[in-house]
Amino acid sequence: MEEAEETTQDVFIAIFQKANTFKGMSKVSTWIYRITVNKALNNIEKRNHRPKSATEIQDYHTIEFNHPGIKLENKEKAKYLFTTIDTLANKQKTAFILSYIEELPRQEVADIMGTSLKSVESLLQRAKNNLRKKLISIYPEGKSKT
Amino acid sequence: MDKKEQWAKDVIHSVDGIKRAEPKENLLSDILDKLQIETKGRSIKIIPLKRLSWVAIAATLLLFFNIYAFNTVIKSSNTEQNIYSNNNIYSNNNIELITDFSLYIIDK
């Protein structure tokens, strides 16, 4: 939560400082999303604590996860999902979050990422395949599967 | 479908219908505080839109009055020129009491 708040502050400061560079070539929201994605990725890099192996994902999963927008019955599964999303390559992670969490249209995702629609679709396909494989590898045998 | 695959699928769909997280109440003041630090103590003045509208109205009125005043001056100066340049009435009589007409213009 703290990290999200810090990133939000960084984003607003960047908007304030770079407002004069906005040329109106895209929607304001697209421009703000682009700044947000860059800031978030930078902060993740700074944190430099990304789980890679299946064991690391399971260890990392024990860290308290609290997203206020997720239904109570889905919290445990969402915790696994977000931990696994964190292991994806930056581009796949960005495409997946913007498309499936933020629920943005594919074209807007492409605009934010500065890439083509086709490329976004390919990134999403790879992201979903990788997530599925990683999730299967961390399937909590014997534990609660709720 | 394998139970592991089903579980993975359920996990991926666990964020369906996710709601946006709301920012905490004092986030704006935190951002303003941070902005002041970032801009090295320079005070940041955010001009409200209402005040900006008044400034725009005042500027428009000022411009309008200036244009109006400018047009009036041009018109009156043209009228004066017509009066002073119409010196035929004096020259027709062949008696010119005052020959230097520019005196009138300068006095005026």
C-alpha cells in the first residue's frame, strides 16, 4: 500500500513537472497512464525484490497482500495471481495489468505502451501462458485451495 | 480439465470485477507537500479556475475599451483634419487674415 501511495505521489509530481511537454497527440489519460507505468516499473526496479522461482513465489506469497477492490472470497487466489504477475517480464506484466486489471481497450493499451495492437495481443497471449504455467507449478498441494 | 489447470484458471479470473482502490484522504496534501520539496521551497500557487475566468473577462473588457477608444480618436482626428484642410473659404476671398493655418492645428 505504502509503495502504491509513493508511486502515486511520484506520478503527480511528474505530471506537474512535465505538463508543458504534453503535446495533445494522445488522450490525457493515455499520457498519465504512460507516466504511471514508467514510474511503477522504475519503483519495482529500485525495490529489486522480484520472486523468480516457484519456491520464491510461495515464500513471497506469505507477505501480506491487501487490495481493497478484491472480493473477500477471491483474496487468497488474487494474492497468488499478483505474486505471479510480478514474475513476468515488464512488457507482459504491463500489458496484462492494463488489459485485465484496469480493463482498458487493447488499442489504448497499445497507445500507452507505444506499440502496435498486434504486439499487445501477442504479449497478452504470452503473459497468460506464462502465468498458467507458473501457477500450475506453485499449486498449493494439501493447502487450502480457496 | 486437470484440477491444477482449473485452479490456475480460477486464480487468473479471481480479479474479475475488481474495484479500483480509493486513495487515502490526505493523499493530495501529501502530494502538495512533496511538490514544495521538489520545487526547492518555491511556493506553488494554484490559481482557481473561477479567478482565471474573472481575469479573462477583465482582459476582454480592457481590450474592448481600448479598441473603442482608439476608433473614437481616429474618427475625431479625421474630422479635425477635414475642418482645417477646408481653407478654401478663406482663399476664395483673397483676403487672408491668417495665412499660417498650422497655428490652429498646433493650438488644438
